[in-house]
Amino acid sequence: MNPAQPMHPDERALKLTRALQDYDLDALLPLLEADLRWPRKQLHSNLRLIFAAAQQAGINLLRPPEDFQTWLQVPLRETVRGPGTAKVNTITARLSTLSQLYNVLMDEGLVLRHPLRGLERPAAQRTPDTLPAREDIVRLLVHAEDDPALHAALTLIYHHAVQVAELVALRWPAFLHADGTLLRRRTVTRLDEASYRALDRLLAGAGGPLAEPQGRIFPYDHNDALRTRIFQVSRAAGVSFINPARLRKAALRDFVLTPDQAGFIGEHTFELARTLAQGLAPDGQD
């Protein structure tokens, strides 16, 4: 079978022009899918109502009128539920797809000006990051007990909001076994009983306090190594994957931590972090 011959530019321009004049997305999108770099189904969803409204209003998409941006506000915000019901992220996705479409049409020489130039985009809609439930975290910790390093890492993150970067850099001299303190990047933390026991167990595997080990406490070279191990144990525990960042936020929700215990630069920063964590807490978890 002979490979398909590339389309002649004049033939492509003609097909694009006809598809736009006919408001025919089924003919248009196969020509532009490689340029727009989104799945065709999503492209169709983003443009469908705009093209339908343009056809109904007799808007020439190749020669948009001067008030095109004003006219566009209505179909941008419409859904099957009615006018003005589209969410901010939907509006943004539609504008992004339409803008990319006109970028391609300008490159093809089919339009002389970009009709969306200067159009103010809506602020992105933030999706709340639901924190893991306490019972899921406890279940994960129980299943991690067979892996002393992971259990200690999770305990430090959850009980003291230890960051992954400082966790992977910790060396044994930073842990004072005699009084249960841990020298961290920005503070010295007095460990709670659970964290002390977890590190003590790990220290025993390194020869105990009398051996005075000097190497790194944890075997993880980077964040992905720790995330992968958490993912594996999460699957075994039957809970959704809990990444370290969400586990740290859960620490601010579930424990009464001082700024020193949480390792933050100052009390103001700490309070902002606590407020954020509490604001993201799921219902019934405050």
C-alpha cells in the first residue's frame, strides 16, 4: 500500500475554508487535530456550541465582525443546562481551543487578524485538594510497618510535616537518640513518641545508637522513589494513593504542631499553612 500523499496547500486551504463556511467541525477537526494537539472528542466539545451559535447568528468565522468578542461571551458561557451555566475552566478551555484554531488559520493565511487578541481570560478555577481521611492514613501506616524505612518516613511526614527534600537528605547524626530530637533544615524538632519509635526501630537496623552510623537515614534518592513506594503500599492497603504533599497538609489538620515542630520559617507562614490545610479538609474532618 502506498503511503498517503501529503495534501497540497491549496487543497488544504480550500477544505479549511469550506469547513468553516459550513460550520462543519467533522470536516474541520481532522485537518487541524495535529496542530491543536488535543483529542478530537475534546476539541469538538470545546467548539461545538460556539460553531452552532455562529451558524445560527450568521457569524462569518473567517471574517469575524468587530463585535466578535462581545458576541462570543454568550456561547462561551452556555451549556446544555442553559445560558451562563459554564464553569470557569470550561470557558477557559473553549477560549484556548478557539485561540489555537485562529493561530493556525493565521499561519495558513486564511485570516488576517486574530479576533481574540486582547480578550481578557477568566481567572482559573481552583479545584479543592481533598485531604486524605485520617482512617486511610492510619491504614497506610499499619501496612507500612513491614517496611521500617517507609513507616518512619510516613510517620515523620504525617506527625511533623517533614518535607521530602529534607527527609531524603537526613543523616543519622541529625537524630539524637538520647533525647529524641531531630536536626532539620530550619529547626530542631522534639519528636513525638510514634516518630521516635519509628526512627529507633530504623536505627536498630543500622547497628543501634552505639554504632554511631553516619550515612543517610532513608534509602530514597529523590521524591519519585518515595512516591513509588507509597503507591505500592497504598495499593496493598486498599487506600487511594496519598502523596507526601497531601500527607503534610493532613499533619497540619490532624496535629497541634508548633512552627518549630512543623519546620516552617516563622509563625506567620505556619499559620497560613495551617489555614490552608483546614480549608482543604473534607467534610467532617475539621
